Amino acid sequence: MKIKPHDLFEIFRGDEVAECWPGVPDHLYRTIWNVIVPAQEADPDQQFGETPECGVAALVNYWHLLSESDQELLNTIADKYQKEEDKRDALLFA
């Protein structure tokens, strides 16, 4: 079964998700740093600086390196993250 990545993963890098998003369990954190980040660093087309362009080295580009269970978990985390961001935006722009 192919699991479609959440739309947020078109924008965010794996290291951003691992370091900045709430709810990332230790095993997934380690997978991102041990599998995804080295793949990003090895990909000359996805090099980024300290302030990368939006979508460069996005997690969606490395989605295939994750197990289906990790993909499902990341999508669940992204759904929660999106809902919290939407709530925050609603308060800010009400």
C-alpha cells in the first residue's frame, strides 16, 4: 500500500519535523536523523543553507525511505500539527 504524504511534507524538511514538531517519538526522531538527514545531505540537488528555500530537501522527497508505519505516524503528527496551526491562525486573525 502506498501512503500519500501529508501536504505539509512538501514544505518541511525531516530535521525540522524531528526538532520542532511536538509528538515525534524517539524511534521516529532517530530514523529521521539516521536515514532521512544523511540522504538529504548526500543529494546535490537538495542542498540547503542555514535558511533554506521553502521545499528544498522537503521530507516528501525522502518519503520512500520510511516504513509504512512511520509514514502513517508522521501523517498523524502532521494532522495534529496542522490543526494546532489552524487554531492559532484563527485566534491571530479573528
